[in-house]
Amino acid sequence: MPLPFRLRPAAVRARPGARPCAPSGGRRPILLSLSLTLLAVLLAGSAPVVAQERPRPTDRARPPVDVVVATVNNAHMIELQRQSAQFEQANPDIRLRWLTLEESTLRQRVASAVLRGGAQYDVVTIGLYETQVWGRQGWLQALKPPPAWDEADLLPAIRQGLSIDGRLHALPFYGESSMLMYRKDLAERHNVRLPERPTWRQVADAASRMHDPSEGVHGICLRGKPGWGDNMALILTMVNAHGGQWFDMGWRPQVDSPPWQAAVGLYVDLMRRYGPPGAEADSYNELLARFRQGQCAIWVDATIAASFLEDPAGSQVAGRVGYTLAPQAVTAKGAGWLWAWTLAVPVGSRQPEAARRFVAWASSRAYVAQVARTRGWAAVPTGTRRSTYRESGFQRAAAAFYAAELRALDAINPDDATVPRSPYQGVQYAAIPEFQTIGIAVGQQIAAALAGRQTVAQALQAAQRLAEQEMRRAGYY
């Protein structure tokens, strides 16, 4: 659900050489139609989350300061909490307090707190989208890690996506693109050959040949759950690959254009023919479980999934998965997405110096080495640093997929992700405040088409009207 406030277009400054994230005709000052009453209702509507604490060394002369970290409940972030005891031992003047939340709850809680000044949390886990939008609004502190942190070691797309006017506004914990994952054993059995960068038509042919419901195998599994970070993340890469975009240079939505019709039509057809039943409820976690259980022949999703597919302790298909770049159509531009979970410090942090010290440690090469030493190279966060992919230990642990993952990340340019010129930054999103509302609404219409409640044409016509209304209301044209 979108938050009960609207961010009006502000005078957003684009980085030198980058395309602007604002209407060319100028923008009104930002209007925040969010009252304290609405905030109280929002925060009261969720049960309180109790911070996790454990005994720590204390300094009687100077008690440690509390640094509150709001983060998402995924495997890498849970590992960060385990590893953070090392940070506290090395920094006895800092005590970490963790709030671990499900992704949608995290977004809502953090957005509300940052909008109010950010004093509730000292460190927030956010994505590339929030980094760009909130950073340009002045809600995040610019970060300058120490020289040993090695900013030049960041993968170019990640560094670019987290920088505003050349300064980092969040530090990356792990990053990802998207790629195609497929069952090599099934492909061999059905004489399927997939090149390093297949086309969506080749994918459709492969899915039809490997689809075998009698064996409990679906030809293809794709995200169906509605949301700008759920089904729309995948669909937008399909739209890009078919030559489409979110908005033209006049900020007019293009949701009912021919590239959208081709991409969404193919998506719905694939899922109805060869996808699992009830696909409109599936997102990353559900599809990861399906693929690990051997229920999917082909899956196009986050590169970060590969390490879980190759884990023999939890995956029935470990050692039997092949990896290619995300499929193209008329172009490969924007065919794979770009995302990162990052650590940022809101401007209202009560302990900014301590918070900056923690996020620099958690995103450092030293942290990667610590995880490798204590948990093994298969457990390290990936997708952010070139040095990780050069480590022989990581190459051995991730031999099945690390090269494909790096190729996918190197293939992305978030400032040039569409064939027609676009006024926004982002691959599978547009870095403007209004995008969340639009992305959710469009995702819901497409999910309804997937469920058979309306046609693709009806879904895109309705989505276009909703997008136009939102952009007009916000003053873009």
C-alpha cells in the first residue's frame, strides 16, 4: 500500500552529465500533505517491534551511545547482525540496537520516520530508489568513508546509482542485477540451447519444451505479485527490452504504448501457458522456494538468488542450474535490473558520527573478509565490490554463477536504460517521488490481467489513465 502522503516534485538537481529527474518546465516547491494525526495513525497501526539487545562491554567513564539500525529481514542482513558483535568489541563506545522488519513494513516505517526528520533511526536500510529520491530532497547525509574503505573498488553501476552530485548518500551492503536461471538437466533432456543473452522468444520456446506438469515442473516462473518492487521490477525490464519506457521526455506516461503491449502480452501469455497456478501471488521468496524444490525449469529474477540455488543444504537443484544474462527483445538495453540494499544515515540521526562509523564498517572490504573467515566465501554479500569477484576463494565457492553475476552487473547503466531518451534515472523504476504510487497501481492492473479478471489491453488502458492522473496532479505537465 502507498503511504498516506504525496511528495510533490521539488527542484531536483541532476548530476552533471546525467538526465534530469525533474520536469523541464520547472517544479513547484515540495508539498507534504501529511499531518501528525495521520502519522500517529500510521505508526499506531502496527504492533511495536522490540529491539534486540545482548550484553556488551561498557565504559564506566563514558557509557556507549545507542545506534538504532532499521533493517530488512533477509539472510544477508541477519548475518550482519551476527557479525556486528565484532564491530561492538572494536568500538565499545557504540551499542547497536536492531529493528528487523519485513520489507514492506520496513519501507513504510522508515519513510515515515525520515519524513519526520529521521530521529527515530540512526541507520536505515534503503534501496537505490530511495537513495536517489530522498538524497535529492536533502533527507540523507552525504557520506565520505575513510580512504581505506576504497570507494574506487565499487562496481560502476552501484557507485553511480548511490551518488548525487558525485557524493555517496548511502553505502552498499549488497547489490544485484537480474539474470536467467534454468535447469541444465532438463534443457539437455529436451534438447534446449540457451545462448549467453537469449531473446524472450527463445525463452518462450524453451519454456514450452521443458514444461511438464505431470512431473511437477513448470516451464517458467516469473514474479506475479503486484508491486513496484515485485511484478513491476521484472515487467519493466521486459518493457525496456521491447524498446519501451516509463515516461517520454515531456514526462508523459507511455504505459499503453506498443512496447508495453508487446512486453506485457508476452508476460501474461507465458505465465498462463507455462507458469505455476496462482502466480499472481508469487514474488521472489515464493519463486526461490519453487525453484529450489525443482518446480521451475526457467526463472528470471535477482542474481542474488544463485547462491541459494547452489546451496546443497537447502536446494534440490544445486549443481544443475545454468545462468545467462537477462533476455533481450529488440534491444539488450535495460534488459536486466539494478538494485542494492544500502545503509544510509538520515539527517535527523541522534548519533550521526557513530552511525557513519558503523555503515562504513558494514559495507567495507574488511567486513567481506570477516564473513568469509567466519562463515565461508559462499556467505559473503556480493554485487558491490570488484575485489570480491577477484578473490580466489569466492571464485571457487561461487564457481557456478559468479562470472554470470558480474557480467549482468557490468551490463547496466542506470542513466541510459531505454532506447528512447528518458528524463529519469533508473532501470526498473523512475527515480521520482510519484513513482511508487504509479508503480503500485500499474502492477495491480497487470496482476488482474494475469489472474484473468481483465484483458492486457484493458489493464494497460486503465494503468495509463492512472499514471496520467498522478503526473498531472503532481504538476509535471
